[in-house]
Amino acid sequence: MYCVYCNCLLTNDNTKSVEHIIPESLGNKEYILARGLICDKCNNYFAREIEKPFLEKDIIKLLRGYEILPNKRNKFQNVSIMICGENTLLEYDKKSNAFYLGLTSNGIQKFINHPPKSVFTLKIDITTLKQSYSVSRFLCKVFTEYFLNILNRKYKRKGCILRAINNDKQLRDIFDFVRFGSQKQFYEYEVLQDHNWLPFQRDSIIAKIGFIQRDADVSYFLLKWSCVEFRLFFKIENNPNPANT
């Protein structure tokens, strides 16, 4: 079996790392790529060159704070808020399962004398997630790994997986785009916001992915995370799971 991204021969020595289809920092514990399908070099490349730029977007950091999600170092994202006329940070402490505010003595006195009925936080603005090269590539990465897992369940022989990908030009192009990138290439997607979503709810289901059939020829790949929904549009033959979400 060869790596479907870089075509290197896969061995026990270069397939040791675990690849999360959606990064752990986004709360994913369910979608994990089966071992022995891609090499560790590609795995590390995806984390560094594709996932990191997406995770470092300000809106993603903000939503990770609202979702109370730790990173790989088990650190939580602080949330900027305004309370009692002061700008401060809302910090979550896992050990005590509590939030802490960094108020001055004057702010604390105001809080005690006149408990605020509301606080102000940063507005959720998904503008920076639209028409973004890094977002498009991130979505393609999630799509190809999810699709790869489906093929792995479909075919008993791993060699059939690589042939199935190579026999579909668009699929092969997307896999190459994920691994090697190209500023001249861009896969269309749209992003929507769920305005009924509320922060700090700690929903056990953070992410949801699958394929949706839009019409006879075009499907889209759905990634719903937190209060945002991404739809990556594509056209492939023999969609293995067109209606599963």
C-alpha cells in the first residue's frame, strides 16, 4: 500500500502517528483516520501547513473559547469581555470547572455593589472565513480524509483504494491540492452561521460531517462545527455515501 497523498511506500515505521480528520483542538474525538492509509510525513505536514493556519484564525480562536475547548497542551482559549466598564479576560479553569475574571479592585467593587445583568463579548463575524485559500484547503483536507475512511470500509484490499482515487481525475486533483497546495487553485465553498447558537453550552457534539446530494450532478461536503457550517462543492462519480450526515 502506498500513501494516497505522496505515493510513498507505507510501512509500520512510517504510519505510527494518529491522524484526526478534524483536529482535536476543535473538539473532535470521533472522526479519526484508520491507521495505515497515510504516512507520518503527510500527517505532520497537514498539522503544520493546513490545520495550524485554520486554527490560528481569530474567529476560530474565539469560537474555541466559547466552546470551552482545550488545545493539545490542554490549554483553554481565553475570551475577551467587557464587564463593569472594564475590558478583561474570561478564563476557564478545568480543575475547578469555573470561570475567572481579571478585574481591578475598582471593578470588583462595582461588581459587588451593582451586579451586572449582562456582559459584552466580541461579535461573531464569519467574514474572514469566506473566500479564503487556507479555509478551502482545510475543507479539502477534511473531505479527502473522510472520503478515504469510506473507501477503506468499502474495499477489502487497500490497493483498490489508491486505484479508485487515481481513476477519478477530480479526486486525484483534490488529494494533490491538499498535499502540495497551489495558490492558483481554489475549491469553491460557502460558509453559513447558525444564529440560534449560544456560547458556553458545552454540547457533547461539536462537529458533524458528511455528504449531501444537491442535485443529480453536484453534491457538497458538509462540515458543521460550533455555530458555522461549511459546504464544499464538488462533482464526483459514484458518490459512496451521498445522503449521510
